[in-house]
Amino acid sequence: MTFIAESADVADPHRVGERTRIWHLAQVREDAEIGSDSIIGRGAYVGPGVRIGNRCKLQNYALVYEPARLEDGVFIGPAAVLTNDLHPRAINPDGGLKTAEDWRAVGVTVREGASIGARAVCVAPVTIGRWATVAAGAVVTRDVPDHALMVGVPARQTGWVGESGHRLQPDGDHWVCPASAARYRVEDGRLVPA
């Protein structure tokens, strides 16, 4: 059964899947879609029209601005931010307050199984690849390959991660997951199963 805390602010129309839980003080804006078995933590924000897949977790105070797209199994850490404005300003050059007609929202896409660490920032428009991990506090300013481990400001790739989230270890021409023993190799800069 779907659970929406009494203090959560969920605008109509919206679509929330079965067994999804939306916790205290979370805000889900109009036309947002959240899949089944997902968790929206305390104080998290989901912008209008954002699409969130099944089995996703948005931790407390995560901010996901429209038009973000999160595929199945995505983890967004506490206080992480997915931006949407290439040229942020409160006012136009003439001094008038900007309105929705004065800018075009651009989104962040997070592919299946990827994780964004606590207080990380993904500056739109970027795509975070499948099963990639963005470390806590990193600032992502360009697309992230599948399985990449990204750290720092600006974020740079420092290794590879497997589907279990563990850093892969080199073994000759292969990379091995210490948790699952899954083996990979790098082809044309991409990690593929060995």
C-alpha cells in the first residue's frame, strides 16, 4: 500500500506507484510521476513533471528539479541537488523579475542503478550512466559513463564500480567486483562484462 505522510505536500495531478512511501515534509509537485516501491525522504523536493522510476530512493532533503528523469533503482543521497537552469538569474537585464517564460529548464538524467552521494550537485544538462557512483560532495558538470566512480569538484573519474556499488579492483586486463566476483573489461573507454 502506498504511504504519504500527513505533512507531505503532494500536488494534483500526480502518479505515485504501489508501495511507494513519501515521508514528512516532502514536496511532490504537479504532474510528477513516481514508480512503485520508491522512497521519498523527509523534506525532499520533486519538481513538476519529474519522472522517477521503480525502486528509487531520494534521501532526506534531496532536491530534484524538473525536467529530471530517474530510471529504476536510482539512489539520490541526502541534500543532493539535480539542477535545471543553465543561466540562473532572479532578474532580467532590465531589472524585471524573471518568470517561467524567461527561461528554459534543462534536466539531469540518471540511468538505471546509479547513485548520487550526499550533498553532490549534478549541473544540468548531464546524464549519469548506468550503475555509476557520484561521490558525496562531488560536482558533476559533464556526462558520466556507465559504472564510473566520480569524485571531486569538478567531478573526475577515479575508477569503476560494479552493480553492488563496490569499487572494482584491477586483475590483469580485467576489473573484478570484490563483493560479487563479477568480471569486466574496458572497451573503447566503456566498461563491459568480461
